[in-house]
Amino acid sequence: MKYTYAIIIGLMLLFALHLGAQATAKVEETVTISASTHINDATQILEIYTLKETKKKLINLSSFNGPINIPINNLPWSRALDLILLQNNLIRKDNVGYISIEDTPVTGGAVKPPEPLELLAQGKQVRIKAMALLADRSYIKSLGIDWSTVLNGKITINAGFAGAQQVASPMNLAVSGTADIGKYQVDVTTLLKAIETNQKGSIIAQPNILVASGKEGYIQVGQDISIKTADEAGNTLDSFFATGIIMIVTPTVVTVNGTEVVHMQLSLERSSGVPSAVSTIITKSKSTTELVLYNQEETIIAGLFDSDEVKSRSGIPILKDLPWWVFGIRYLTGFDRYEKKDRELVISIQAEIMENAMDRFIKSQKEEK
């Protein structure tokens, strides 16, 4: 009996050890990722697990650039990666030192047709010239400027509103009279530069970009702000937001009755970010429009307002600027003045149709000869 009990106890111990080993084998780290997470952010999250278990980095080499579009809830990293690849028609490749996410190759012997670069080189191009001016709104009003009167690159100034002396003499503009008494037509570019010359505004950006017809051009004068966010699993992610003067333009050259015009999809944005310990505030003014311009025509986008508070100190010179600990004299001889200024962002856009690259090359060769 003693031997029987010993055998039974031994079998029970072996069985318990076997169950413990199975439980230990089943313990595996899981990951949770929301469906709206960008593929690059998801790659960074999964890379933590690939480095830990396989000592390999995880790199996204695919052309896919969007959210993963599938929720991952408490799944092992390998299973989570497989689901993401399956959802977005991607494949995984194990390489030396890294694991790559790549596009699914075309099957059936079909070859993906190359992009018609030859046709792109033979197509028209459009030069976009822009000027962004931040002007004093009260000064704009005093000149009687109506931005809706822009036509053929000229704008009408109501000199009778502000007085002809104020318009003609201080600004030194080359104006041409119209049929209306007290009104003058001024070149848009000349007007904007004259406002800056009179220190009533400042040109904050003057981008110049050449875009192929039907393609998108992007200009940003500013900086990207990093904001830390957390996903459902508590992983910290860096989200970047573009701020500053941002222009996205898609010009297309269209021939109408033998005349070439430019159809333009335009998006303009002026934004700034103020990060803090609690949250980040992004102040944004944005305008989106579609317009048609003839060759070298210039137009204006205006009406984007903001306010700026300027602090200045007035009083008796020298004494008003003494430190506070000098018997408090600064408080008796001076005072702080806060002045609020309303500003208007004015952006001029000009479209110029250019010859294609091949025509320009042929012309340059003829000129050299």
C-alpha cells in the first residue's frame, strides 16, 4: 500500500508540474491598438515586441499610408501583425536584422504599369506665385480698400473715403483713374508692398512653386508641433500637426475655345500652436476654394482676421524704466499701456502657364546656338 500511495503521489506531482508548464507557456504579452491608429504608429508599437522576442526591428516599407482599419484587442503581437497585414493587403518579410512590411506583389504574371513620366514631362506646368501679408486692419479700412473689386490684377481704392491726399502722397502708388470720381485702380502687388513700406504690415511669406498640371503642390512656412497622445492600451504616441502658413494647390491647365486657363483647387491655412502641460491649443484660420484664372492673372484671398495685444510703457524718460526697488519711482513716473491691434491676413495668388520641360529644353538649345 505504501508503494501504491507513493506512486499515486508521484503521478499527481508530475501532472501538476505538467499543468504548470502549460500555464507558463500560455502566458504571452498581448497588445491593444485602436482601428484609427496610423500604420506607422502601429509599427512603432509592435516593434517593442519584435525587439523583445526576435531581436529584430519592424520597418514599414510599403506604400500604405493610413489607419490600420481594424481594432486589435488583447492579441499577441504576431497575431496582431497578421491581422493588420491581412486587412490592408500587405505582406511580412523576415530579413536579417529586421522584419519588413511590404506591398503585396502583383500575381498572375501581370506587371504593374509604370507611371507615364513621359506624358508628365510633355504636359503643361503652372508657376504659382503667392504673397502673404499681415496688415493693420484699421489702416486697410482707412484706405477704403475693397478686396472684392480685384479684377485683372488691379484693385479699386476709394480715395474719397480716406482722402486723396492720404492715398496718393504717402503711399506713392502708380494709380490710374477710373470713371468714378475719388476711385483709383492700383496693381495688387504694388499695393501690398506699399503697405509694408509704410510699416502698416509685414510680408510673412512669399512662396514660389512650379507644379505640373493636374498635380498637387504643397508649401509650408512654419513648423510641425508634436503632441503626445495615448491609445486604448496606454501606449504613448507622438502626433504631429503642421502649423504656419500652409498652401495646398492643384492647378490644371484647361483649353477653352483655343485659350488656355488654369482651374485651381486651393487651400490656404494660417495656424499656430501653444503647447502647455495640460493641452495644446492650435489657433487656425483656413480658406478652401476653387477658381479659374487666365494666364498670369492675379487674385486676392482676404478676410482672415486675428488680434494682437502689444504692451508698451509710457511716462517720464529714464525714470519710468527704473527697477521697482528704487523707491518705487517707476510706479509714480510711468505706466503700462496695452494696445490691441486687429490684423488681416491678405494673400495674393498668381498663376502663370509654363511650357513643358521638353519645350524649354529645345528652346534653350536653340538660344545657345
